[in-house]
Amino acid sequence: MRAKISDDLKMAMKAGEKQRVATLRLINAAIQSAEIEAKKPLDEAGIVAVMTKMVKQRRDSIEQYTSGGRPDLAATEQAEIAVIEAYLPKQMDESEIGAAVADAIKEAGAASPKDMGKVMSVLKGKYAGKMDFQKASAAVKAALG
């Protein structure tokens, strides 16, 4: 994945796509920073986790910019999200999340809201990078509550 990002960065530079170049450089910097912090090269799952975190940060920024009356900055963040998400695995939709939650509840043997942690750890183990865990958390609460 890292090689693909680097290749795409070179192509974007040649094409003069300033916004895309800036975002790809941010991705590379975030991956490099995470590798320095981990003191080893990141595997595919690690890179996906870094990029997922970047998307979450940008979504939070969009909310703040929108409430602060800065639609121009919110639009920039949205454009960055689009570039980052192009490299992430396809996210699960609501029905897929519901089916995964039901399977995880059976697998974890969960019976009450106290078992939510067990269910979430099963989901994170199987669906890291593919699932929005805020939606999954709400689905787990609804199923166990």
C-alpha cells in the first residue's frame, strides 16, 4: 500500500494536482511518524489504522469548521477525506454491520450490556479498517440492551 501511495504521489505531482499532492504527503508523513513511534515498519493493518485515524480527525474538524462558520475549511477537509478513503478498504454498510454484530455476539457468548467489551474486541479483531466502530458500538448496545 505504501508503494502505491508513493507512486500516486509522483503521478499527482506530474499532473499538477496540488490538493492531492498535499494530502498524499500528509498520509506519508503520518505513516512515517507511526513507524518511528513503533520503531519498526508498519504492516498493511497498521497503515490502514493510521489512515482511519486521519479520516476520523478530519470528520471531527469538519464538524468544528461547520459550526464555526468556515465552510471553506470544511470543504478542504472533505477533499482530504476523499483522497484518504480511496486507499482504505470498502467500509461495511448498516446491514453488514448488523450481521457482523450478531455473529460477534454469538461468538463472544454475550448476554448483557456488560459483555459489550468482549463483542467489540471480536469485531475489532475481524473487521479492523472495514467497519465504523461507532456505528458498530451503537448496534451492539441495541442488540444487548
